[in-house]
Amino acid sequence: MVFWDLSILKLDEFRPGICSKVEAGANLILAFMDIAPHREGPAHDHPFDQCGIVVEGEVEMAIGKEKRTLNPMMTYFIPAGESHSWKTDALPAKIVDVTVKQR
Amino acid sequence: MVFWDLSILKLDEFRPGICSKVEAGANLILAFMDIAPHREGPAHDHPFDQCGIVVEGEVEMAIGKEKRTLNPMMTYFIPAGESHSWKTDALPAKIVDVTVKQR
């Protein structure tokens, strides 16, 4: 599907507390994620870039030595190889995320 | 810069009617584009995926045989090789776009 209206998009449970919808092409993976409050993704890294934007709610993100609380209209860019983690506090977060498809 | 706050981000003139800010990593290019009313990007294609989200305003986008007027909270995914074009009408459009970096 080439167009998504995030306000009505049907999501699947990705793992407890995270619902998502994913589109994979030849090179890119586009994902919309709806993350419940009080969830976290532990620090990890991978040899490809990742980036995205928060469209609703709030999420704390750490990329290398930089840490930031992200709200709507804020983007992130995770350079290849850089350690990163994220955490929601009292609010949920809705994020549009893009990564490189691995072959 | 790993984080952007789009509400205060300083943009450069990319071409007449389009101001942008670009971040390129090892594999991905993240761009924020502020497009004036009554502009268009003619149909073209490239052998890699491209995707993004509209965060303000309105843009009409055609991808292959599908055409849609996109508003905030609407995303697009352009599969590799698919012809695509865009056009703003009376409103400007602000878009966050991601493409694959070519080597």
C-alpha cells in the first residue's frame, strides 16, 4: 500500500505494548509504531542508519551520547553503528520509523 | 545532528519555492522540505525506495497509478522503479522524506 492515513491505519500487535504496521520495499522498511506508556527498548546498534519522527505523545531517546525527549514534530537520525535506546514514560508515543532492509 | 525540532529548524533554499534541511548517513538521507504553494515535481523514477510523511499543509502525490491528496498524518511509500510526481496547489506543504543514499 503506497499511502497510509495514520489516523485510521489498522495496526497489528508487534510485541506487548507495541502495535505496528510495516511496509517493506526493495531497500527501505517503513514502520508506524504505537507504543504504550512505560515501555523501553534497550540499547543496541546495527550497521545501518535508522531515522524517524514522533507524530503523537512522547518518547525519550538516547543516540550515542545524546539524549532527548521527543514530542511531535521532532525527528531522530541514528547513524549506522551508533548505540541507541528509547523509553516511554507516562505518555504513549506514535512514531514513523524508517530503516534499511537487510538482504 | 541526530535530533531535529522541525518547528525551529533552520532551512536552506534547495531550489526556488523549496527550502530544506538534509542529513545523510551511511545508507539513508533524511530531508525536511518546506514547499511553497503551486509547485510541482515532474514524474520520474529511481531504482531505490523513497518514503515520507506530510507534517503540515497539503500535497498531491502520484505513485504509479495511485494518486492521493496528502495531509498531515499521511505517509507515502514509493517502491523502487515506480514513477512518481507531486504537486502543491493553494497550500504549502511540509514533508519529512527518506531515501536511500547512493554510493
